[in-house]
Amino acid sequence: MKIKYILTFLISTFTIFPAFAENSEMPNIVIFMADDFGLGSCGPYGANPDLVRTPAIDRLAASGLTFDDAYVTASVCSPTRYTMLTGRYSWRTRLKFGVINPMDPALIDPGTPTIASFLKDKGYQTSHFGKWHLGYKEKTFKNLLGDLSPAPPDLGFDYHFGVPNNFDDTHKVWIENDRVYGLRSDRISAYGKSFYGKPYFGYDAPQRNEVEVMQDCTDRAIAWLDQQDKDKPFFIYYGSVAVHHPIMPSERMRGTSNAGAYGDFIHDVDYAVGQLVGALEQRGLLENTIFIFTSDNGGDIPTDETKPENQAIKAGLDINGGKRGDKHLIYEGGLRVPFIVSWPKSIQSGNRTEAFVTTADLFATIAEVVSGKVPPAKKAAPDSFTFARVLKNPNAESTRPIGVYRDVHGRKAVRFGDWKYVDNFNYRENKEKGPVELYNLAKDPTESNNLADTNPEIVQRGQRLLKAVEDADASRDLKLN
């Protein structure tokens, strides 16, 4: 990384690698987003194979490109998922802090371009399976009865079979397109309690069985694949529910790791990746499929040391790869994630890259790969920067000059060159809280030494950059001297 005292970036509609778009056969695209899956939880990022084994993810890395400087844009799930799908920072919406709650309305407004709607316009067949956590309906609601629009079909997805919020949310049902799956009547009979302490709604519909959710999602995705027109490309967004708490691995994976239930749950993630890759291979589709593996944020480390996550850590598993902090926080442990792109037809196998990217950049990159250009920032993906050139050349730099992140409280940080500036405004409490922070990530990757007091000019630069991005409608069009 290089310190950039002056950042100038004017990126709108341009073509870097027109050869992508000239390919007469457009690639299929799969985005597999694991949940709370930390940087150190799989083989390509150093997980100890004596504790956990991830052969499917390892295979993706061996056949593709592994990114060693990849981030999410928030250390919690809803804002990351919003930004990934829209290429727009989530704090530009009503969601200034926290996540989408079980009865919150849809965060993505119909008409907002998404990866799915963009690809659908290009002739793709589009689908989502698994965790959604971006809300339904227009207004806050009391239950999931009735029409759930705006729902994924209003956002470019031809088909949606999903978990509304979290792995063990109080709804405990599946959503198919814009309705509760298998709903028999409007009767509701609350029962039991979820992981979060509240009773399940008790809809008159099939209830999810936690230990089977991963397999159910995978089976649905493969079944959908077999129903599609073989002459058209497809897009699958697979939102894994693992390894989010409660830690409940499948019966198949129970006891298969040496890192307890948490390690077994990691095996469920890898198994799902392997099943999807295997299904593509068996159908002759793998060669021209872009398969992206990543996570929505870093791993969660509860304060209760008896929890499975901490038991795995005690066994020696470095969930977040030695980075400071975890999910919810503004530090690298919550923001740095695995990021692997495999495309056998066009990406040289087994490479690694130091290119700086975020999951926000998937929209612009996919757009360039499919169409040969990135749409104007005023029309779509205003905060997304293409890294298509990196897919051709791992030694190339991405076009992203800086990155902006937020934590569960809405506190923001900006990464520019080697520096990371962290502000001290807590949106949840609507006040400044604690000191500002400044770290040199090249010299201090564990963020142990706050340099804010001794580098006031760099602090001011970070503040200026952050404000410029906040004030702009589209950071991709921003010119800053």
C-alpha cells in the first residue's frame, strides 16, 4: 500500500477489458456469501487443517484468485448485503446504524438498481437462496402474512427462497418469492423461544429445522438450476446462514472437526460450496461460471467464553486471522473477509493478489465483465469500483482509491493508502464518544498503536476524505485534491 496525499478519481462509464464483453457466451455468476465467517476460518487464509478442513473453498482458491486485501463495508450483515447488491453505501439510506429488525420494511427501494436487476436486463436468469435480512413490505409490519412486496422479485430476482432475517429468527418460516412458503391459513400460534429469547410467531406453515437449513437452501438452489433455460446465463446469490449463531451444525457434520460445534459449522459452509461447485461441474457449467466466495463480516466472538466460538478459539482456531476485534466493531477483525474469485475459463488458477477491494465492488466488476463497461455512477452502483483488471492480471491495482466502513453503532472509518482513520461519532447515541483513531496498517496491522495525536495532518486528511464521500451522491464520481 502507498500513502496517497492527493487522491484524484474520475471514474464513470469506461471500458478496461472489452474482451470480457466480446465473449459470445456470457459467464454464469454465483455469489456465495457466508455469514460471520472470519478471515482465518478457511484453508486459503491459514486455518489449521488439524482443526478445520475446507477442501471445497481450497479448491476454489486453487482454481482462481485469492484476495489478501478484501473488506466489507460494515461489520454487521444488513448494511453489507445492501451495499453488495446495490453498490451503494448503506448509510445513504435510513439505516445509519444497526441492522434490519424482524418487522422492518424493505431497505432496498424498488427501482434501485441491483446486481440482480442489472443482470436480468442483460438476459440473465436470477435467484436468491438463504439469508435475506434486508426487510420486506413498504412499512413496518406486525407479521409476515399477506403480500410481502417489496420483496426480492421486485428487486431483480426471478426467484427467492429465503430466511427472512437470521438463522433462528422468530419468524421461523421460509419465504418463497413474496409470500410465506406453504402458508395454510392466517392463524398464528406463538410457541417456544428463539435464540434471542422471544417466542416464535407460530405461523400455520412449515417451520424451519435449523440443522437442515443449509442443506435445504443448497437443494433448492440446485433444483432451480435444473429448471432454467440452458441457453441463457444465470445468477445465483446464495446467502449462507452459517456460521451465525446459534451454532447448530448439521447432523452430517456433527463431530467432524477438532474445533467443536463451531468448526463443524464451518464444515457445513464448505460442504455447501462443494455441492454447488459439484452441481455446476456435473452439468458442464463450471468452466464458464464466475464463483465468488466471501463473507458479510468478520467472525463473532461472544463475551461468554462457554460459547462454541470461544471453544473453537481455545482449541487454536484463529477465527479472524489475528486481526483486532470481531463482528460489530470498526476494527479489521470485523471488516476483513475471505474473498475468492474462481472462473476457470478466464482466470489463471492459483494466484493471489494484494489489490484493495470491497464487496461493494462486485456490482461494478460484474457489470464490466458482462457488458464491457461500468454504468454511470448517477444511474447505478455509485460507490462501487471495478476490479475487472485484477481478474486479468493479479498484479494490477483495483480502481478503488479509498474505502469507507461503519460498525454496528454507525461509527465510520476511512482507509486511504496505508492509513485508517476512525471517527468518534456514535450514530446510535447521536453523540461523539471516545477519541478519534489513526492507524498505519502496513506497520501496525493489529491496530495496536493509535497515532492520531502525533499525526494531526493525516487525521485531517482522513476527516476530509470521509466528509467528501459522505457529502457526495456517488463516490465513484468524486474528484478530490
